[in-house]
Amino acid sequence: MVNGAREFKFCCEWLTDGIGESYKEWRGQGLIQAASRVFIESPTGTGKTTFILKKLCRYAAENKRRILYLGNRVALKEQMEKEMAQEFPGIEKQRDDYYFHERFKTYHVSSEDLEREAEIVFLNYQEFLNIAETGLLKMPDYVVMDEAHFFLEDSLFNPMTTFVLECLVKDFASSVLIFMSATMKNSKDVINNVLNRFQPTRDGAVPLVPSQLFWYQNELRKGTYHTQFFEEPEEIIKEICQNKDRKEKWLIFTSSKQNGGRLSRELSAKGISVGVLDAGGKNSRLWRKLIQESRYDEQVLITTKVLDNGVNITDPRVKHIVLPFCAEEDFLQMLGRRRMGAGETVNLYVIVPTIQMIDAQCHRVNKMYGAIKRVRGCRSEKAMTAVMQDYWRKGERHINTLFYIDKQRNLCPNELAVEKVRQLKEFLDKLKRFSLDVDYYPHCILGWMQGRGRQEVRYLGRENLPSLDAFLQHYLNRSVPDGETSDVDDVNAQLERFYQEFQRLYKVRCYELYATDRVKLEKLLGIRKGKTQRKATINKSLAALNLPYEIKKHKNCWILCQKSP
């Protein structure tokens, strides 16, 4: 809970019903008080936008008050503008000014049943920063920040999030600040603390404080998810191919553009219609269709985190969602892109991270955490400058978001980014600690999914796996590949498939034998000789389990042989 906030918890299909008439109390009173801060958490599809349009805009119009609406994605702003035009058919665009080639729009909100008019301005956060200092913006009575988890979640690569909060507090101290998101749990306290740090003072001494803090939490959960887990991307490809003739669609989030491209090529080769969307595709036909119609034509849509907000998919044919390894906030945001109605059921597939995937994330976060400690440990500005220059000289670009230069030319920590690093480190440290427990991450997922329908810990493909012994017996005294191909790429592909299948079965055997011996298990799972030494890795793994086999090389092939006594 936001410290000192008036708290409202409810379970309503529509946010408007949960808030009721309390929004009329948001205006601050008195000369030494700033206006209220409002934090709203409500699942996707519960009418956060509807509340703004049907309640707040009408109330503002009746009382001749202005609204500034901010969104973190162009798609989100466009979506809001579209819904605004639908709600007020007679809406009048007042002006369309340009500043640094960036657009903002001001509307008169009017309706037959309203005697007065109000203005509402739509901007994304970058436009807001560019325009705020020009004086073109009139002081708003309400500032609505949609998808407000953006302040924390984007802070690691976008220091602008801190600048926006500073500008809001210093230049719009009398405005009601409204933060809305489906996931505010990990963001609301840190946002409020940063706002307090920037809060202007009265007579240069006494800080202006918000007249009130409001915290609204809608605990409604719509729809049902059947959650399943997988370890290999091939299992998802197999599932899609098995559903090939059905009219059901798939929404697949990947951790990178490269992974998405690879998956797209494999599915296309099997006759599956695939659409791919990444950060570079926001002007594409696919993107426009998603914004305008909230659906796509392809059987499979592969995307990155670029789709995590601002796009709402309402197509009931989207029955399958695949999510990558990620932390809670990203997980829930990606999950929420498919708007769920009452009675709808969706199959959810979540990858279980390998130790290598966890290690890679830990390495990245620990570097940032170390940078924070090192810079904060400096006792003089000269020492701090030297440390920063050292990072920049080494190409450590993350330092540019962890710290920033304020208007007074002081080096300041980006408190939002620092907090995000702390949260990620806490999450990854737990995963690292329990990395040998194959069900730890799945149970994290089920905790995040609490109240969202029937859940089960089921692993795709594991029930059909042969035993390691059966696998080795199948290949005994046989060459891999079979010697009928001379194509180098084909040979390498077959060797890689053999290697990956062995590693998978080897891991299962290790868990079966040493689930309670964490030291032994970690040692066995840590056997790696590098990608170019796959044969050596297999042989070392066979020896570690005392299995009487070894891989020998013959021409272009591997041959699995009985090991000599």
C-alpha cells in the first residue's frame, strides 16, 4: 500500500463501479497543499479508459476543468484518441501544433447533455517533456498517466521516466496526478517516494505535500488459464503443428528479435502462417490492424515486449499464449494483452529457464548493482567523475540510465532504475538459490497467476521422453548422422539435435538420481566444455554418471560405442 493512502479494495467487473463517486474528492485544499495523488490498479479489460472517458471527462466538462492524458506508447495514445471520438461523437479538435516535429492534440470535450466544455490533451511522455517548457500547455487540473508501471519498468533503458516525474511535481504541483496500470504493486511506493523527493517547497523550506493519497485496487480476475510449462522451443512448435488444422490462433512472446525470427522461419517451413512484430514494425500493416481492430489475421503472431501495453487483443480465436522467462511485472503485462471475457479459457505456455539463462540475467543485473554501489561509495565529486568516466571508457552504457545530470549539472542517481535493479536482483538471487529445484519458477508463475483459473504443473513433452538408457541403446554402434549426407550444414544440424536431446535426457537423469544432493546435482549440471566441444561434453557427462559409453569421431560423424573396460 502507498504509505498513508486511503485504500479502496474491491472486486468489480468495471472499475467505474469500484471507484464510485470518490473521484470528486481528489482535488486538494489549502494554500500549502498540492493536489492529490491517485494510484489505480485494475486488470486489463475492466474499463480504466472507460472510467476516464465516461466519468472523469464528463465531470471535468461539467466543472470546466482540463485533463492531460499521458501514455508511454504511441499505440496507447492512438487507442485513447479512437475511444475518445467514439464516446463523444461531436468532439471538436481544437488545434494541432508542432514542436520539434512532434504532435499534440487538444480537444473540446462536449456532449448534448453537457452545458460546458473542457479540454483534454493527448501526449506521449517524450512529447510532454518537449512541450512542457514551451508554455503551450495550460495548467491541467488532472494528469492521467496510463500504464504507469512504465516509470519503473522502462527506467533501466530510459532515464526520461525520472525527468517526467520531476517535471510533473515541479511544474504541475496543483494538478491531481492519476497513475493507472494493471500492475502497480511493484511500482506505486517507489513512484510516490520519487515524487516526494522532487516535491517543491513553500518559502524554500517546508515541502508541499499532497492533500491526500488514494489507492484503488480491483482484485477481479477474468477468464481461465490452463497453465503448462515447457523446456525446449521444439515442444511449442510441435503443439502448434498439432493444432494446425484448427482455427485457433497463437500469441507468442519471445525474449529477443533474433529468437522470434528463428521461430518464425521454423514455423513458416511447416506451412504455418506467421506474423512477426518487433520495435521496427510499428508502421506495418500488422501493427495498424492490431491498433484499429485489436486482432491479427495470421495463425501465429510472434512479438517481443514491444506489445506489452498499448495493444489490446480481443479476438476470441486467440486461444494460446506463450511467454518467455521474465519477472512478475513483465509476465502480467504480456499476459494482459489478450483481453479475457467472463467464461473464456486460454492455454498458457511458459518456458522454464535453464541455469544458463538465469546466470546470464544475474550477470547483467549484478554489473548494474555493482556500478550503483561503486558510484555511491565515492566520497568526492572528483572521484565520482573518475568512476563514471571509467565506465564510459569501457562502453558500459547502462551507467547512463542509472545516473543522470540534473538541471543544476549535478550527478544524481536515477532512483527508479536503482529500485528496479534492486527488485530484479532480489528475484534473480532467489531463482539462483533454487535453480536446482525444477518446480521453483513454475510455482512462482502460479503465485503470480493466483485466482486466474485452474492451474497445473505440467511439462510438455516430458511424459513422452525416452529414458537416457533407451536413447543410448538406440544409437549404440550407429553413426550420427547416418553417413548418407555430405552437406556440412545438415551434418552440423544433426549433431546439434543429438547433442541437445542427450543434454535434455541427461538433465532428467541427474534430477532423478540427485534431487536431494544439491552439491552433486549442481556439479553434474555444470558440465560444459563449450559449444565447439560438444563431443567432449557428452563423454565427460557419460563418465560422471558411470555409464559404459563414449562418443568417437569417424570422418564427419560421431559413433556411440561401448566403452572399453
